[in-house]
Amino acid sequence: MQDQAQGLRRLFSASKTRFVPVVSNPRVADAGALLEGLCAAFSELDLKTLVVDAGEHAPPPSELARVDMADCIERLSSRVSYLAARGLALRHTNAHGSAAAFLDAVAEAAPEADVILLHAPAPELARIVALREVRPLLLADADPLSVTEAYAGMKWLTQRAGLLVYSLLMACHPQLRLATRIAQQLHSCADGFLGAVLRDWACLDPRASQQAALTPELRHLARELLLAAPPGAAVGAAGGHATPLRPARARPSPFAAAH
């Protein structure tokens, strides 16, 4: 594990910013703790992360963000920064319906960031990352409604953005047996109904201390997300003109709320 971490540090020492899309889930009460845990895992690799929060419950962006986004970035620690960005990507949408230019603006505003973590609803992510080589991270907890919401986000991105590989991070105790069943169910439904793959998953206990919450599974998930995001694959790709795909025809799913 240590050798792999050192390899990632060397990889990042001469590369562009990585982009990690996180599908927001309004049904997950501890989504903030999940994002903090992911940032902590990146920090262990000596990486600087900018959290671009465009989730449903995120604060609205400052009016200054239109003219000087860099001045609106809040530094939370030596390795983690935060940008309130709810609805901000829509201001960068072009005539093709693509908001890919938003990534260019964010990368320009935070050139020191090794990782840009964009937390946003699936429809907004689809406009930003359609046809990109990235792996979205789904969020959930033990509540069935949160699992349904996670599946709905995966379905939207699979059909509208052509993204077929996902990871999952759950807010619950790592030894909870229900978590394994949830991950297996999402994996089965992704494969059987969407032709997608749930590649890996991990848990984070929101009640645990930050260091204790960084389980080997979470550290592995963080490294896999980085390796699945080649430098420059999202930022600046395709000249910002990628257009979200039309909905693909899929088999009915067992998640009624996902329709």
C-alpha cells in the first residue's frame, strides 16, 4: 500500500489536475462527512483538493464568482479548499447544452489544486462531463430512499453522459452487513438494467474520528478514483463542446423512484 501511495505522489508531481465527479444525494444526511473523508484520503497522499460544492444543499455562489472565481475560494486547511457553486455551472452552458467550460474556469481559478472534486446533481454533472473519461462517485447510506436516489443518478449519467463505471461511498459503519447487501444490489442492477459497472465501494462512519474513518477500503477507493481520472481527461477535453447523449432505452428497473 505504501509503495502504491508513493507511486501516486510521483505521478502527480508532474501531471495536470485530476477531476473527480461526485453525484450529490439529498437523501444522505452525512454527505459532508463523506466528502471530508475523501479529502482526508487525498491529503494523505500530499495532494491538494478543491471541493466545488454544487449540491442541492450547497450555499449559493458569491456574485463575485462571475468575475473572479479565484477570490471566492475558501481555504479550509493547507490541503483542502472550498468553493460554493450551487447553480454556477449553468452560467457556463453553451448553445450545445454543454457546461464543460465550467471545468476550465475552475481549473484556472485554482491552478495549485491536484484534485478538483465536483459535488453536483446528476443532470448538472451530465452537462459537464458527458463522454469524458472519468468515474463518478455515488453517495448513499443505509436508508433505502438514499439507495434509490443513488441508482437514479447512475441511470441518468449512464443514459445521458455515456458513463459506465462507478464507485460508491456509504455513510455507515464499515462492518454493517446491510452495506454489503446494498453494494451488491446496486452492482447487480447496474449490470442487469443499465449495462454499467459498480467497480468498488467503501463505508465511512460519520460518528468516528476522521483518522479512524479512513479505512483501508476508503483509501483504496480514493486511489482508484485518482487512477481512473487521467490528467486532462475532463478539464479542457473536446474543446468544451461535448453534448450530453440522448436517453438510451433501458430495461425497467426495480427502483420505482428512479424512473
